[in-house]
Amino acid sequence: MEPSVDANSITITVEGMTCISCVRTIEQQIGKVNGVHHIKVSLEEKSATIIYDPKLQTPKTLQEAIDDMGFDALLHNANPLPVLTNTVFLTVTAPLTLPWDHIQSTLLKTKGVTGVKISPQQRSAVVTIIPSVVSASQIVELVPDLSLDMGTQEKKSGACEEHSTPQAGEVMLKMKVEGMTCHSCTSTIEGKVGKLQGVQRIKVSLDNQEATIVFQPHLITAEEIKKQIEAVGFPAFIKKQPKYLKLGAIDVERLKNTPVKSSEGSQQKSPSYPSDSTTMFTIEGMHCKSCV
């Protein structure tokens, strides 16, 4: 099935912002505009990145909306980028407490939802979402009468997900990171940056003194990632400007299985031994108590 463009992303240069209050004002006002799914404003980069419905807005109308607020908005590149969408399949698991039309209108009002198809006869709903703005679990929370149809989900999207590293609209960034002395340092950076909204994957190399990050530029900027690494005590430098590229085979292998949000999964996979077994390992490369 040919994917339709349900959402686009455009970055607009914004002059005249002086403080974080300006940033919040633009995000709040433009965020309320009909057809705008998400907006991220950067004071440092003097920019506003907006995810929007191309059927309701254009780069020009969004530029004019920011202009009307008293800021000087400029469109250096009026060509929008298509934004990846996912399909969520929901089914009724219990008697409905809300009418179908109410469920549909609730979903359509939700930021990040680009389409809803209701099938009362089949007691199901198909919802198209922008995963970087809203998650499938958040959709389920909005309509407790419905639950995820995991069987359909796997059949419809499983094959696509296998080839979606990186996803459309993702960027790879390489940064030089100074001051790392042990694996505790790399774990600290991976843990801190991996939790940031918009960061998909991160791999830190102690040997190369380097961090490789895959992120979504409409949610977080390279400069913000740099600041977060420096906030935990490691000077960081962007080696070259990030680009919308497909990762090479080596980078994919390095990154696609990297744990991002939590390391619990890998811990759970460890084989269990009887409680009275004791194993001793020799571990080299520890430098400090943090390593221990």
C-alpha cells in the first residue's frame, strides 16, 4: 500500500527572540494553530521546527503566523520534509461506555493523530499517528474501551520495521567527547542522552572518544545534545554537521541493538543459575569506584 503524506516538517528561522519566554509564547500560540501537530523552538539556533498537516497548513502560512506574533520569521528552505507515521490497530475488549463518534472526535483532536477510521461493525479502529509526537500507549489511555490489536499490528507493520533503521526524518550525529576514562563514563553519557526526547539511539566509544547518536531534529537539536553531554562533565564537540542520511551497514549494526531507555531487557535475558553457585571473573580496565 502506498504511504500517504499525513504530516510534514519545516524549519523556520525566527529573529527577535530574546529569552525563554519568547520560546514558550511561540510554542504555545503556534501549537494551538489548526493542523499543527508539534512545534519545537530553539533560542540558540533562532529556529522553529514544526510538524503540520499539509492539507491544512503550508510553510508560508506558518511563517506568516509567527510573523503576526511580532517576530521576524524567514523561510530559507520552503521544501518540507515528510514525517514518518505509524498505524495503530485498536479493538473493543469490553462493552463500549462511549459512543463511536465521541471516540473518533477525541482521537482526531489529539496532537500527533493524523487520521482515524472507525469500523463499528468490526468493533475496531485504525489510527494513524506520528510516533515522535504521540505513542500507541497514549492513544489507548485516551480511549480505555479500546486495546491494541497486537496480532494485526505485527502483521501490518512487522516487515516495515525490520528495514526502518533509521526511520524517515532521523539524523545521525558524531561527536568528539573528551575526558572519558572508563566504561562508567560511557554508561553515564549513554544513560543521560538516551533518555532525552527525540534521541532514538546512542553509542559511546571509549577507545575513539566519540559518541554516535541517531536523533529526530524536529524534537531535539545537535546543540542541545552537546549541552547535555557537557552537563555531566564531558567537553563535547560536533565533528561535522548532522545530515539526513541512511546509516552505513557498520553504523546500523553498531546502533540497532543498542539499548536506549533501559538496560533491563539485557539483564532479564541473563541465564539464571542455582542460588548456591558462585562464579569468579577477572575484570580489567577498572579505574575508579564508579567502575565497581
